[in-house]
Amino acid sequence: MILMLILLILTIIILTSIGQVLLKIGSSSANNSLIKIFTHPASLMGYFTFAIVAYLSIDAIKQIELKVFFAVTSLTYCIVLFFSYFLLHEKITKNKVLAIFLITLGVIIFNF
Amino acid sequence: MRDDFMKDHFKKFSSLLITPYFGFLVFSIIIQTVGAIGTKYAVSNLNDYYFLSIPGNLVLATFMLGTMGLQAIVWQKALIFYPLSFAYPFRSLINFTILISAFIFFNESITILNIVGLAVISFGIYILVRDDET
């Protein structure tokens, strides 16, 4: 049961990160026309991903405390960094590694 | 020398706070908190709630999507003015507002470790985003 809950929250975190990377791909796709950005396949997939996240979040919020849900989903920042490194080829600096360490540490302290 | 530095820092900080756009930042946080509290209230009080019946639950769905949509628009407005290095750490205040309102409405506990943990998370977000801008 607890394992399922952890899997659910992990899915939410990973899907949120994928959604954000998709939106980034969509919004950086050349010309700045708003309509083209919003209707770019990557953007649409991003919104679809967020819809799934909203759906799953309801189930997660039902099962765990609200404060825990919000604190743990801060891990999204860390996963986004990995995805943006592998998919968008953004740089990872020392400070970013430190930041990820701090965020993870914060989540651990929060739940201790 | 150090005094000047502090003064400049304070000036920069206060120039970010005293602007009409600050309302958008605060409003964005309030909307998200209200949305989360409302959703939690809905899922813990609806007796005929089933995971798969969410699309049928129009009130809940409209409320959630409404707050999400409004939040996105207000957030975009705020980002026009604010650098990410200020906006994102500020947004991590949501964690604190949720912590407090969950304590008030749902009797969730607040421990010192909760507060320390959130502070560390916020600091991490600050470092992460600040590094992005330079």
C-alpha cells in the first residue's frame, strides 16, 4: 500500500518534469507567434501531461497529508534538472548540484 | 563598504516588493493555496467519491481546473516583471502557506523539522534559480 503511494507520487513528480520540459521545447520552437507556441505538438503534449498529473494528484492528496504532498513535490526541481541536461543539453553547474542536494535534504528533514 | 552593499541590496529588494506586479505574485500563491485546500476538502468529504468517477464530479473538476488556469495566467503576468531568481523562491512560500492552512483546516501537525525542512528547500530553490540567471 505504501509502496503504491510512493510509486504514485514518483509518477506525479516525473510526469510534472516531463510536462515542463515539453512546454520548454514547445515555447522555444522558433518564431515567437503565440498561437504557434500554444499549438506546437510538444506544448499540447505538455498540457496533456499536466492534465494527467492533476488527475493523479487528486488521488494522492486524498491519501496523504496536504503539507507532505506539497513538500515532496518540490523534488520536481531536481528531476527537471536531469531531464533538461539529457534532453535540452543544458549545463549542470556545481551550484545546481548543491541546490539539488539542499532540496533533497530539505524533503528528508521535512519527513523525518 | 559593507554598509553600502547592504543598502544596495535592500534598495534592490524593496524595489521588487513595492510594485503593482507584487500583487500578482501574492495572488498566485493565494489561489494555489485555496485550490489545494478546496481539493483536499472535497476529496475527504465526498462519500461517493471514487477515483475513476472524477470526471463525473463536475464541481470538483471545475474548481481544480479553474484555480489551475487562473493561477497560470496570474503567474505569467508576474513573470513579465520579475526575474526568475526572485519569483521562484518567492513561490516556495506556498509550502509555508499550505503548512499553516492545513494546520488550521485539517488539523495537520506543524513540527520544527517541517519548518526547517521547508526553509532548506526554499534556500535550495533560490540557489538553483539564481544560478540560471548568471
